[in-house]
Amino acid sequence: MKTVSAFPALAALSAFFVMAHPGSLSAQQAEAEVRAAVERYNQAFLGKNLLVLRALLAPDVILYEHSVKNIGLDDVWEHHLKPEVEAFEDPKGAFTDVQVWTSGDLALVTRQYSIQATMRGRAIDARGNETMGWARRDGEWKVIHIHYSHACPRPTPS
């Protein structure tokens, strides 16, 4: 009985996939593109550039912040991000501990944030964790999910 190696067939199939999908990115390319998209998001958010910020959101984006849930671009934009960004006066911020994982056209970004601004005359100093899901659609990375979590008050031990 003759044994046949599956390796040549798998190699040919892999080569075909790469040739058939020339837009496929390496993991390093995808990570670099996601990091660049996140930086555009940061600059648009802190610079109050509403056009760029909205353009980075996918039509089916979902946003969670504690008990708040916004579903879809119109809800996320009109009831959360736009009013918040518009209300910030002189926003400043830092994003640290940025981690990026990619798999094909999907990416997960985790980070810590620190945002300082004035809102309706009141000083804001918001700090917490953020998770962002990104999807590459028509060659562009778009935010498909955002989840913010802030420090929650802890009960004093008895």
C-alpha cells in the first residue's frame, strides 16, 4: 500500500488561498493597520472631529457602558458618543497598556484610558478599561464593539 502525503495538497491549497485573496493581511500587517485605526479614533475623539469619529464606526456597532447598551450606528452615535464628545470642553487623554489581537479581518483591542475634560462647568477625570472590537470591511477597519468599565465603589470590609 502506497502512502500519500497530504502536505503537497495543503501547500497548494494554501498558495491558492493567498493568490485568490490578495487582500489578505499578515498578522503583523493587520496589527499595524488596527493600531493606526485606533490612533485615528483617539485623535478624532480627543480632537472632537465628529466626521472622522463617526466614519470609524461600523453600521452594526454595539456599545456597552455599565448598564447602558447602545445598538447600531444611529443609537451609538446620537445617544452616546456624539453628545458626550460635543459636551467635552478641552479634552485631554491617555491610552495605555494597549493590547491588539488579530485574526483575519477581526481584531480585539484592550486598553486603559484616562480622560480629563470639563463638561457643563464640571471637571471630569474618567479612568477605566476599554475593550474594542474591530472588523476589516471593504479594506477599512471599523469599530464593531466598544465596552467601557470604570472603577466601581467597593464595599468597605466589615
